[in-house]
Amino acid sequence: MAFFNKLTGCFTDIIEKIKEVIGFGIPTAFVTGIRIASIDLKKATLVFDVLVTNPSRFTIPLTDINYLLESDDRKLLSGLIPDSGTISPKGSTTIVIPVTLVYEDILNTFTDIRPGSVIPYKMKVEFGVEVPIFGKKTIPIEKSGEIPIPTIPLISLEKIEFKKFSFEECVVAEHLKLENMNEFEMGVTSLELELQLSGKSIGSAGLEKTGSVGKSGVSMLVIPLTFRPVNLGMAVWEVLGGNEATYALKGNLGVDTPFGSMTFPMEKDGGTSFIK
């Protein structure tokens, strides 16, 4: 037994000497950045920046990269990136791994995930490298975070308040209710809407002041609109002479979120009242 232990120690010393002579070392990998490159109502693309460092004196090939994206131990997607280049001796390189989540695939697969949710994820990556003398090695890394499944907020026209009312000019305030159906806060940066009353286009206007709406929250917005009924015809004037009308809103809502900027198409039909 003593002889065997001595032989094993000798072999270990030889390996260490070989490492020292040839500058052997297993490459290391660290996630240096995660960002959402793009996000909309259909999909989101996450980009993982991974710094791979080669401590040896030899060029080391990256044979392949396997990745798996999970949520609560359930597979969302996986992929393989073959022949990912080489790492220079005593050098490092940043490997960019983009992954695209298609919301329809997730919602069709996992019935407990609903539009508007924020789900946890875990990204598992295995780098395959060819190390001198010892052959192929695998470098595993993991990174966790959250990703949203956004859905369109609800908007409605609660009332139209007339600030000035004449055939030559009308100045109104559109009182809007914005309901955030998402589990994340939104900062409203822009809102452009066309207003129709009883099928007649009145005009378009935008939000003058930015605001915010909490996750699953409600916010009241006011959009000023000035128009000349004389240019729109008697039919519009007759509509405005009443106390209520059917309306249609159509436009776009721009928001900032913890996951990046998004733009939502807005469209709503309904009935509203006039305050004169």
C-alpha cells in the first residue's frame, strides 16, 4: 500500500510538472452581461455575454456550446452552437448567446402561465473545449433571472369634458382609464390616439405629461384635443350637441418597463358622455 501511495504521489507530481512546463490550465467561463435585445407582444430575445478565458500557452478550440433555458425546472427551449471558434493562448473571448422566446409556444405548452405574467428562468450553458493532453472538457455555468410575457393594457374613454364649445372651435379633455394587465410597472412615455364619435373622425392628439401605472394597476390620463367643427361638417356638430355618443379610439402606447421599452397598439370601441 505504501508503494502504491508513493507511486500515485509520483504520478501526481509528474502531472503537475507537465502543467508547469506547458502552461496547462482549464479554461474558465463567467456570465458578464444579460440583456433583452428586443421585446414585443410575440417574442423576446435574451442575449447572454459569456467571457471565456484560456490560462494555457496553447490555443484551445471551443468545440460546441449546449444551452438549456428552464422555468421552474421546465424546459422552455434548448439549442446547440457548433464550432464556436478558438481561444488564444493566455487570452479570452466573449461569446454571445442569443435565445428567443416565442410567447405563443410557452402559453400553449404551460397552461398555468398567462399573458401578463413575469416568469423566472434559469439558463444552463455547457462549453465544450479541447484541452491539450487531457482531451475534451466541459465547462458548465448557470444564470437566473426573470422575463415577462407582456399583454396589451386596456384603455377606455370615461368622458369628454368640453373646455370650449362653439361651431368655430372646440377644446376638449379626453379622460381615459388605462388598466395595466401586466405583473410589472409601466412608465407611460407616449400615447397617440385618434378619436371618432358616432363614426366620425374628430382628430388625433397625444399625451402632454408622462405618468406611470403600477403592476396590475389603473391610471387616469387626460389628453387635450382642439378641433374646428366647422371643418368637420354639420353631422359632427349634431353629435356634439347631444349628451353622449359612441366612440372609437385607435393609436399607440409607448411605455418603459424594468425589461425595456415597449409599444402597444391601442384600440377600443364604446360609449361615453359629454360634460359641457
